[in-house]
Amino acid sequence: MKVAIVILNWNGRKMLETYLPKVVRYSKDDAEIIVADNASTDDSLTWLKENFPKVRTIVLPKNYGFAGGYNKALVQVEAEYYVLLNSDVEVTHDWLTPLIEKMEAHTEIAACQPKLLAVHDKDAFEYAGGSGGFLDRYGYPFCRGRIFDIVEKDNGQYDNNMQIFWATGACLMIRAKDYWRVGGLDERFFAHNEEIDLCWRLNLMGRKIYCFPDSYVYHVGGGTLPKANPRKTFLNFRNNLTMLWKNLPEKDLRHVMRVRWFLDYLAAFEMLILKRNIGDFMAVLKARRAFKKWRNTFERTQTENGNDLRSNYSILWEYYVKKHNTYEKLPQ
């Protein structure tokens, strides 16, 4: 098959039972469907064998996280295109067709995503990817359709094809040769920010990333860690700082890291004093210590012929000071 849809599973029998049937129904003619199991302890594999015996399974010996799990699964997959698909994504009829057609027609595009809408409110964008992701000058991600916790209704305002900075890991289509050319997902991240880091490295190598909203899917979101979870806070802060360290241009590195030192501690004390959340407060402090401890083990990404595609403004300033809480209001 030219396309392989790979669903990474960890104790997700309920999600597979809910969403895999539509993946099979709407994708089996266009792609090989594979479930890669990250050492689940539930009955996911038994359920798969009984209900979808024709779906290929790759059984990993332990939980390698999102990044490591995909790398170890994809090395066993032969395809021209990979589709990394979360187990909690509801696909739609012909969702793959626009993605395949655009990728076939535009060889300069390394990766793409569909429009990501919410399962629980199908008229709204979903937090994890909206209609394509961007990065501000200090490393804060946002989307067409979502800035921080403000998620917009989908009124067709972002239905144009658009080059983006990063594509969501919830539903990411990528050329296999590009995936391996940049070394795949960074397994040290385990989870969170790993797809942004991957896309940043693709950008630096002169490859392009797009959102094609003709294709749309619905995402539950939240994953295996709920939003209010110190482990999730730790991974987000540590990995975001690491991503900046790896990929920022040399001329910006020192300035951005100084600003982030201030902003991270400001966020931490807001969590402690205003939100009375000591767990997240401690997670930010631990994340900064962990980053400082391991940052020199990461090589800096070498730019070949790519551009710095970060937005040249601070999304914090735009959001909190200028009150620009939708993508349409931001400087274009």
C-alpha cells in the first residue's frame, strides 16, 4: 500500500471500539491500517483479534510513549506515506482523498493535516490542531481556530489550504522519506511537543507543511493524561524548552531563553498563588531543572535551506494585552 495509517494504542480498548470501525470503513480501500500497541495491560489486543482480525498489529515490548512508540512501529512499516492517527479520532467519508491528492501533486510538501474538529462539539475546532498550527517568537504554539484556551466555532473561516508551521500529531500525514530524513520523532520527549519539534526540523530543511481543510476529522482530545495533570505540565514545559534549544537560530537563542526564564517562573507563581495548584507549580520548577540538566545532550538542528517560520510577535502580548483571542485578529 502507498499509505499506512498507524494508530498507537495504550490501554485504549474503549477508544478503539468506538472509533476504529469508521477508520476501517472509510480507509481500507486507500490504506493499510495498523495498530501499534505500546504494551497495553487491558484487553485491547484480544478485542482487536476477535473483531478486526485483518487489521495488522505491531506489539511493542514496553510503553515507549508517543514519540518512541511511533518510531519503533514505523520502522516496521513499508509505505510511501505514513498517517499518524490517534485512537480517539473519528474519521469521515473520503477523509484521506484530499490529503493523498494534494501530497501527490505537491512534492515540496513533507507533511499535512486535515481540519481537526471536536467530537463533543462538531461545530467547533479541537484544541490539539484546529485548522493548522503556528509558533510565536517565544515558542508558544497556537492554531487557526484555537489560541490558548479559546476555541472557536468552525464557520468556514479557515477553510483555505494554508502553509502552516506544525501539523497536529492527532492526525499527521507525512512522507516516509521525510520522516526518516529528519530522524523521526525525538524519543526523549516521550510525549508532548514532539510533533512541533518534528515539523520545525522539516521547516529548517526547506520542506513545507500544510493544512488541507477539505479533509476533516473529529478528535476527542485529552489523550491518556487529563489537562490538569502535573505530569502533563512537566512534559509540556520541559519539551517546549528543549525544542527551542534544538531549533532556534543562534542569533535568537540567548534572548528567547532569557524571556522564557521570566515567563515560565511567572506562569509557575500564577499557578501557585492565583490557582492554588501546587502540583503544576512544582511541575514547572522540575521541568526547568530537567531541561537544564539534559539540554547539552541535544545537538542543535543544522539549517540547510529552510526559513525561520515562527510568527514574529508574542502571542502572550497579542492575547492578554491587545485582546486578540482569535487567529483572524492576529498580525498576518
